[in-house]
Amino acid sequence: MTTATSYLLQMPAVPPEPTPGCVVCASLGRQRTQARSVSDYSRVSDCNVRMRAHTCRTMPTLH
């Protein structure tokens, strides 16, 4: 006998902002704006996920 598993998934409260000076984040921000303008919310979500996972947010900045 198997037991059903349920998951509670929540949308993040605030969409990520592009990291200043990062060309990848800037591009994702433009793509997200364009997708939102044509009501392509799946692509908006994809851009948010990619922006959150982008390495400029997880790697330390070398100065």
C-alpha cells in the first residue's frame, strides 16, 4: 500500500531584481519584462528562477 504525499508550494513574495552590473541578470530582466507585457507568465517564472540561480548571486565578488 502506498501513502499519498502532498507538497505545499508557495510563490516567492518578491521577484528577484537584476544584480547591478551583471549582463546576464540585465538580459533576464529584459526578457521577463517582455514576457510580462504579452502575459507569458510561464516565461516570467522561468526568468525569475534563472535569475535567482545565476552564479553572480552565489559566488563572492572578487575585487
